[in-house]
Amino acid sequence: MPEWTKASPSPVRIAFLIFDQFSNLCLANCLEPLRAANTQTSTHAFDWQIFTPDGAPVLSSSGMQVLPHAPLDALARCDYLFVTASYDHLRHDTPRNRRALRRASRLAGVTVGLDAGPWLMASAGLLDGRRATVHWDLLDGFTEHFLEVAAEKARVVRDGTLMTCAGAMSALDLTLDLIRDHVGVAARLDVEALFIHRDPPIGADRDQKAVRDPLVSRALGLMRENIERPLALESLARQLSCQSRTLDRRFRSRLGAPPGTVYRHLRLASARKLLEGTNLGVAEIALRCGYESPAALTRAMRREYGATPTALRRAG
């Protein structure tokens, strides 16, 4: 069963190994959600460093230069190693890099291949006898070249301590799931909402990815559409053509929290965005998020975030 909120005693340590001509979008779709998760939870849940094979700067496929923290041979033990390669991946498929990848993978709890990264992992023998995917443009060649790998046309594949994903948008899905696994469903929903800021409220398609339950995803959509005038849970259940106890059971099963807890969290997350991103007064924000007074909003925010609206605004 998923957990609504989780706390880790120490940061999740992630190493990003990037090769020249990597996809900046792929890397950003991992880094930015991790940064947002730290911000949204007001914790240091994730810690990361960037490595290159020799410690030299590399260029993304769009020409952006990235200066790494260290060369790969300086890697210490970590929870995740993300192998990030895109264009010119064959140029990086050298005996030296294969040896380095095998050593680095032994230091990581989980090794993750992004985009063309799985090709380099397979060439190093890391995917022998495993299920894996790769960028779909490379899939036919990958299947023919690595007969010992069970290649699949999938967005993300996990086989034991190895994960592979097909590209930039798949990397975002993978990272959102990682956030859910380590800090809970609430943080995942907050980060997901942050990345479509200024768009319409999250609807069934995006929430479906988060919770994989049509009833819960429709309920989340209705909650987000009714922040200013919150629906009673009985009314919410009627609109979804189900009983209140059914909704409660599905929320607890899929999200690890009852509907009331989730709805309150969504309203307070909306209030926090307004505090950090606008100059609206606390009284106006309280009304926009379904609270009858600034005092009621303040009490709720103290319980949820351990800080007053003024303190959250100052910190943001």
C-alpha cells in the first residue's frame, strides 16, 4: 500500500553520469522534480551530484555546457546511479567506459539507464538476462545487438536493481515515481501539479499516471476544480456515482490517506502556491482556498507545514 507521507532518516543519494551530447531535457526532467520535492517538503530528501567519465565538462545535444562535480572514478556509494546518454552513444561505447560502468554500478543500490544510457549498460554486460527498454528509435538495433537482453517497447522497465527508460518524458514519470516511493504520494502530487502551473487543473490523464485508479483520479480532478468552494465528501461521492465508504476505501488503498486528508492537502498546497507566487493578502488567499478566515488558514497551515502563512511567504 502506498504511503501518503514518508520521512527518510538521510537524503537519497543520486549520481548522474552524463556523456557528451546527452539530452538536457532528459536530465532536467530528473533534476527539477527532485529539486521541487525538496522545496515542497521543506526537507533535504534528495541529494545529487553530476559526474562525467573523466571529470571534464560535457556539452548537451543543444550545446549547453555542464561542469560536473567530479570524474566517475571518484564515485562513492550511492542509492541511485543514473546513466544519461543520447546522441553519439556509440562513440562512448568503449572498453574503458564499460569497465567504469561495471565498477560504478557495483557502488549503486539501483542503476538507471536514461534514453540511450541502456545501450551503454547493456554493452557493459549489466543487462544480461534482464528485461530492459531504450529510446524507441534505438530499439530495433538494441534488440538485434544484445540478444541476451529481453528488450521491450515500454516507457519504464524495472528488473531488480536495474531500471531503464525510453526518453525524456519517461524520465519524468520515473522520477515522479521515485519521489512517491521515498517521500510519499502527497509530495508526488504536489510536484506534478507544480510542473503544470498555470495550466488547467490536473485532470484524469495526469492523475491516472499518479494513482492508476479511474475513480480516484476523477475524484482528484473534482477536488482540484473545487478549491475555493470545497465539496462535502458526500457530495463528491454522489458526483462520482459511488458511496462515501467506497471512496474512502479506494483513497486509503491507492494514496494511503482518506479523501478528507487529501482534499485538505490540495487546498493548502494551492494556498502555499499563492503565498509564494503572488502578492495576495492572507485573507484573500484563505477565501480562494475554501477557508472562512485567515485564522482558520493559519491554523491549518501550522498543522500541515509547521509554519504560518507569513513564514512560508518569507521562506518562498
